Amino acid sequence: MAINWDANRNVAANIFDTIGRTPLVRLNKVTEGVKPQILGKIEYFSPTGSLKDRIYYRMITEAIRRGELKPGMTIIESSTGNAGIACACIGRMLGYPVIIVMPAGMSEERKMIMRAYGAQIIETPGAESDVDLCLEKVKELKADEPGKYWEPNQYTNPDNVMAHYTTTGPEIWEQTGGQVDIFVATQGTGGTLTGVGRYLKERKPSVKLFAGEPTEAPMLARRQWGSHRIEGIGDGFVPRNL
């Protein structure tokens, strides 16, 4: 599945055409004295500033295509930040009201951006490690008004994984000419590591995958919950998409 790198050459038809095809940059200063080349994928070049644009465009448009997300419905999603920003932007641009359920302890800047995109925010107790409370709140709201809401659920939605399998993975493979030995991503929802990792390992089985997580909340390494101050990763549980 070749990536159309020329897509950014001409005027984009809409903001969705600018999602993906982000630069892969050699890191020089922080890797002095290190023999292997270390590259960074610059995902803040995406419209809302993170790779979450990739997954919400795919999850929402696929739900529309399958008839799961119908006109008049409201998109409701749990998030600690970047996902909510991407969901708010893409959901509203596709014509749907958006509600983001997030921990009260997250940064005010992220809440301001979501509101600027037109999203309504519902806060739940806790901070970055308490996403389980957000998920429970979403479940409660959906049960109260059946048929009103559609939930992307980035933690379990297979289109999250497929977004990276069909875009991020092929981009990295083409940009490196297949010369990639290790892929590292933070835990998050598991979509990036699983989607990119699956694509790379299908082409080069020797590729190794590493997941990064906060020291204070080593859910993958030791199944240990803990509070930390890194927004967007280490949500306090092991997601199904990982």
C-alpha cells in the first residue's frame, strides 16, 4: 500500500487531506555517541497536533460508512487530552455534536482547545490514571439515552489499529527504505504500537517492538497502578487494542 507523498504538493481539498504523511527526522543532539540511527516521527504536523487525527478520521468515517453513526447522533468519547482534541475537531467538521468525558485533573489548556472546537466537556474525578471512571460515565450516559450516542472507544476500536496499519506503518517503512529494526511507542491506547508493529513485522519479522510507560504506573511491566503527571499515556489499565 504505497503512500501518496505528492498529496501535499497541491491545494488540499479539505483539512482531512492533510492528515498523515508526517516527516521522519534523524535525532542528532540527543543521540550523540549512540551508534544506531534514531528517528522521530513528527506527528505534531497533523492538523490538531497529534497522531490522534489519524485514528479519529478513520473511526468516525468508517462508522458513518457502516451506518453505526447516523445523522442526529452525538459522538461521545473518553480522553485525557489529545484524543479528545482530535475527536472534537473531526467530529464537528463532519457535522456531529461531540461530548468529551475526561478526568477533572487534566490541563486546562486541553479543555480550552476542545471547547474551541465546539465540544462539550464532562469531568470525572481523578487525573491521568483514572480513565476507567470516564469509561464508566460514558457507559452510564449511553444507557440513559439509548440510540442518542455513538462512542468511538479508542481503547477497543479495531479501526484505531487499522489507521496505523494503513498509514503510519507504511509511511515509516517507505521513509526508511525498509531499514528499520526497532519501533518504540508509548502505551496509550495500544493502537499505534499494534498497528505499526503489525505492519512492520509482516514485512520484517525481526523488527522489535517496545512500549514506553510511566515509571510510576508500570501496568504493562508489573500490572501496577499509580498516579503520574504524563498526560496521554498510562491510563491506569491495559487496553484491548494493545
